[in-house]
Amino acid sequence: MKVGDGEPVYEIKEVANDEESAQKTAEAKLKHIEKENLTFNFSTRGMPELFAESAIVISGFRKKIPTKWIITHVQHSLSSSGFTTSVTCSNQRDAGLVLLLQLQRDI
């Protein structure tokens, strides 16, 4: 049973008795994981040292906000206003994911 698309791929270490329960279990797990996936966007003065897939640590926010993030997208812009950098971060490696759940088959 496969639910979702993208990377990474998560495998649920359970065996389901039928296709319906496998589907429900996989969808519930996918919802739970997606709920935990947070994004964080900011713009700043030009910072050419920031690039996608690098780690970034933030501080100074509420304790419930994660401090470690992965940069998923960076846009550097040069205009009459100056050099700026816009960044999108995720607390997970990739926003997309796939869940795999094995179906138990009677032999």
C-alpha cells in the first residue's frame, strides 16, 4: 500500500489484515507526519552564503518553535533597492513523502 508522493519514503513496520485497514493506517500516519511539517519564511539583506539544503538555526522565538531548520528554497535578488535574500525553510528534509504499508496476504 502506498500513500502520498515525493521523498522521503517512510515504511510503517506493521502488517495490515486487509486493504481498507492498510489504507486507513497509512493515511492517518501521513496526516500525522504532514501536521508536524512546519515551514518558515523570511527575507533579509543579501546573504549569498545561504543556499538550499543547508541547515540553519534560529533563536529568539517561543520555546515551542523548533530551532533547527533545513533551507528548501533561496532567492537572491539585486534591484534598485539593493541586494536581498528570501528564504523558505522546513523542519523536515522534504515536504513530500511516501508511506509504505505491507498488506498481509493469506497463502
